[in-house]
Amino acid sequence: MKKILALILALVMVLSFAACGNDEPANEGGENAGTEGETLTAENIKIGFVHVSDPSDMGYTYNHDLGTWKMAENLGISEDQIINKYNIGEDEGCATAINELIEAGCDIIFATSFGHGDYMTEAAAEHPEIQFCHATGSQAADSGLSNYHNYFTSIYEARYIAGVAAGLKLNEMIANGTITEDEAVIGYVAAFYFEEVISGFSAFYLGARSVCPSATMITLKADSWSDPVKEGQIAQSLIDQGAVLISQHSDNTSPATTAEAAGLFHCGYNSDMAEAAPKASIISARADWSIYLTYAVECVLNGEEIVTDWCGGYAEGANFTSPLNTAVAAEGTQEKLDEVANGIKDGSIHVFAGPWSGYYVWDQTPYECAEGEWVEESETRSAPYFGYIIDGITLLDA
Amino acid sequence: MTYENVKKEPLVRIAKRPELSKGKATLVRLSSILVALLIGGLLILVLGYNPIAVYADIIKGSLLTGTALKSTVKIAVPLLGAALAIAPAFKMKFWNCGAEGQITVGAIVSTYFALYHVDNLPSPVLFIVAFAAAAVVGGLWGLIPAFFKARWGTNETLFTLMLNYIAIGFVKYLRIGPWMDKGQMFPKVPMFDKAARLPEVFGVHIGWIIVLALVIFIYVYMTRTKHGYEIAVVGESVSTARYSGMNVGKVIMRTMFLSGAIAGIVGWMMVCGTNYTLSDTTANGYGFTAIVVAWLSKLNPFTMVGISAFLAILQKGSNTIQTNFGIPASASEVLTGLILLCMLGSEFFINYRFVFRKKTVGGDD
């Protein structure tokens, strides 16, 4: 009896393999065929998203999701035309998620996390009829595929402005006698150490140093984009090592709440983190993804090519800072921020301008950026490529 | 203990049950699933969704489309493989909690061949070499705690568990250090070349054929061979085994080598068949979930096929409901946990019963 049951189970498994084998040809023509014949309109286009976490992170995915719905509103696309795949890791699950979106008939697919890139590249090569857009990625140009695109914003500009607000807060603490000049230490919760993150914390640091010359920065990495517990622990560890102001390149608000619990200050990323930590979070650097999403979906609807690399600037509103939390910010911050913002818009302020010295992160080659010079960022591709560790920043765990 | 304490009978006592008939036991197990679905349904209701729609979506999202079914099978295959790996060790009452690490070292070795010998070995040779190397290294990784247990009687649960973290830590080192994909400027191991990827049969890598063959192998090995008999005797009583002249240490080490070797093979198919790269999460918890599979199937290899398929459906299905209903990942994990808890809990009710004070209490021990 038992053996028969087992045999049946084994048989069911084998048959199910056979069945899924048979499914294949049917799927290729399947739901896609329906939309291929007719022209794409805002009423019948299907849009897929692969997200690394879900909007409950109140950070990166939350912010990207806001962009999705704004885009839908802009173009008159209804909710059921958008398929979101949440909590898709940077592994084989990503390939499955993309395949399911293709199967569901998506005409354009967005993926939001750097590690989704390898799977996007393979899917883009296999499905030339579908547009693939990968945020923060860097593989589209090299792939040579016309249906594969990268997008990002020059978030380093908003980070620089947030850094200025942080520097002014440090100045206030020095003036109050809360800390000495040497104790103006910023702690930075980094997801990983590579260009996207390095570009962000360097911009933030240079912003802070532009107003508070004695500011230094220490960093620790979480080895994850989204790990609320670990991000909080890292923030605490940075505080224990002398940081008096926390900023972050990670997806959750736990660094903000940790800073608040310690009675210290914070600058956020992705969402307005002053909502989570009203007594600590001064200002947050944010991206407005709706600008790109609207552009890309419009291109598909109009049958136009999407650019291979898209990097939206501060001047066009693709990245911005959240409203200043005046309850926490130092006096006179808003005026200074307006001045800096104007400088960035009109090009008189270059974020990565000298004088600074440092080294290249991958081979430790020293680099000197003299006064009046600057390193360019996001000019040749959308994903950040600033890879220097500026003197004054210490990677505690590199 | 005072006299009163002994005399006073508690309100409820737990007593061993006389063996239930097979039919009744099956009934208890089936009703436990039903109870699990009801409690889960309640949870879904509290979250504000329609339980029937959510359950239907789990089935649809794991079985009813080609991609979903393939992906479910890709979860079931390593899970089944890992359960088969720990079965002989568990039969011996050697608590191998190290399948996760044994899978990982198998994956590391396979990755070495896939990355550095893809150009000088033809694909079939590459697969066989990587397969053999993964089995040997996985086996050796399993042999370490067995050797210490056989020699010095160390605690194998802790030992195997700790070895997991060493293996995974080593992957981190490789990922950030010598094996980092230099082209990407991001700390990850490169994707394998097409030539280093396992061929597919019916849309799923050939690992499934190997695992099904292993089902038969483990069944025969455990029930029809001298080795299998020795494993059973050592599991029941080490003293009996010793009196009957068995070399207990040798049996333990041999069995753990086999256990680790099968886990190593699972690692091989994870990197060459599914992920095409190595990461910290290559083993993906299969080594731990396999313990649940092994228990629920009472170490019967054929039952494992069904149980691992069931768990794979739950896992894939819970991903789908996150997408379609926006149910947070944590809530769908709670749902999966509830179902497993009820299924494991039913084993308790099959073996024990509650005895209340008022009732006559004869017949139990």
C-alpha cells in the first residue's frame, strides 16, 4: 500500500515535469501574442516590476513604488496593468520573477536592484520584443542590446545638499560645546562598498566638509541592501565609536530611529525619514522615479527608442531633498541649502570638486584632486562610477 | 517530592498512546492539514483578504503556469536531495544539522571547476569532474564531525551546525576576495559560462533525474544492504551494535561521508543547474528545511518526494501571494510556519493523548 502510494507520488512528479515541458511552446506564443497584433495603448500596455523588498521598508522600494503610481496617474494606466514582484532577491528567484512577468504578457519590465542585472541581461537577450529597464545597473551599454536600458538619478547632488545640512548641524554642536571640533564625526551605514555607495557617501561627506572643515566620517557595511536589524546595529556601532550624526545608504529607517534613541542626529535616504525619527532626522535625499518611469513607458507607447543610459539630475527634479526638519536643523540651514541648490542647478557647484586627496578603492592608487578641478560623475553611464575614498573618510571594515 | 505531590493527580496528564492503526494515523495527519488551513485562513482574514482566493492563488502560482511549475520543481529537487542526504544520518540518530554547510562546500568546489576549467574541459567532462569533486568534498565536510564523534564523543548537533557558518563565511571571503567578478565592480561571483550550465530535461536541469535515482538508491541502501542494517542497529542501540561486533565508529564515519556526499551533490546542482553562480545564500536554507522533510516523511525516501513537493508548493505559492495580494513576506512566512507546525504537531497526537483527571486512567503506562 505504502509502496503503491510512493510510486504514484513519484509518477505524479515525473508527469508534472513532462507537463511543464509540454507547456513551453504554448507559453511562448501565449499571452504575448494577444498584444503583439494590436497597437499598444495606455489601456492595454502591461508593466512589470521586480523589487528587491516591498514598500513596507518605508525606504527604497517604498519610494520607487511611489514613482510607479505617479507614472500610472500621469499616463492613465490602471492598477491591474501593473504587476509588482516584491521581495525578489538577487539570485535565481529573479530569473523566475522575470519569466513570470514575461508570461503574464508584460511589454516593459523594470528591475530595481543592482544584483538583478545578470538576470535582466539574459532575459533581454532572449526576448527582444520586450523592453527591459534596470535601475542602478551598468550592463546595458556593454550588452549592445537595443531593448535593454539602465537608469539612475544623480542622487549624489541631493546627497551633497543633505551633507551641507549635516555640516551645519555639526557646526551648531561645536558652537554649543556639545562636541569639540575633532569630535565632528559622521557615521555612515553603507550597504556595500562599490561605486554606487561610495559616490553617495563621498558626496555627503564633501557637502558636510564644505561648511564644517573638521568633519570626518566613519563607515561600516551591512552586506545587504535591506536588513532592518543589521542596519540598526551598525548605526549603534558607529555611535559607539564616536559618530554624532548618522546617514545611510540602506533601505530601512532603523538607522534613523537608532540615532534618535541615542539622542543624536540623522540624514536619510529614499523616503522622508523625519516621519520615522522626528527628533533626529534633519533631511533626506530622495529620488523621484516617476520621471524616468513615465518617460520609458511613454517611449514604448509611442514606439520610440528608450535611451540606453538615463541619469536624471537635480535640476530636472529627478532627485531632490525632503523638506527641512526645522525642529532639528541648525539655524540658517534653509538659506544655505537654497544657495547650494541654486549652485548645483546652474552648474557653479561641482559635487566632487577639489581640493581633496584620497585613493582608488579597488587598487589603493593615490589620487589628488587639486583646487579648481573636479571629478565627473554619471556623464558616460547612468550608474555611478566615482570610486575614490577621500581622506577624512575611514572604512572601518574594508 | 512530598507525599501530597505524588498523590494529587494533575488536571491533565499526557500519556503514551497504544499504537494507532494506520488508517487512523493517516486520518489524524490529514485533519491536521485541514486545521492548519483553517487557522491560516483565519490569519488571512485578519489581514483583510479572502482566504479561498489566497489559497487558490498559492496553487495557481506554484503549479498552473509553466514558469511557476518549473520554479516549484527547482525548489523541490534540492529539498528532496538534502532530505535524502540527512536520512541515513538521522536513522543512525546522528543529528546532522550540517547539510547546509555540506551543500555549500559542494557548491564551492563545483564553482571552482565551472569558473576556472570551463575552457579546458568539454562540458560533459566538466560536469562529471565537478560532480565527483562536490561529492568528495561534501563527504569530507560531513566526515569531520563524524570523526570527532567516533573518537571523542563530541556533540554532533553543535559541531555540524558550526561547520555551516565556516562554509558560508568562506563563500563570503571568496565573493569579496579572489572570486569577485572584476567586470562588475560589485562583490559577487561571476555568472557561469553557458558551457558550465547543466542541460535541461523537460525545462528543468538534469538534477531532478539524479535526485529521483537517489530516492531509489537510499531506499535500497537503507532497507536491503548490510550497511543499512548496521545504520539501523547503531541508531537503536550503540551497545547492541558493539556487542554484535560492529565497528560503531566506522559505521558513523562511513554514513556521514555518504550523507555529506549527497549534500555536496545538491550543492553541485544548485550552482550548475539553478543559480549559475555562487552566493552566501546558495544553500538557501534547504539543509534546515530538509530536517522537517525527513521528520514528516519518517525517513521514508518515497514519502519524501511528496513532502518536499508539498513544501515547494508552499514556498513558491507564498511568493506569489506576496505579489498578487501584497501580503508582506513575513505574513506569508507565518502562514507556512503554521501549516508546518500543525503537521508536526499531529505526530504528537498520534503518539500521545491527554488524560483528564475525572476519567478512569487505566491502560496507560
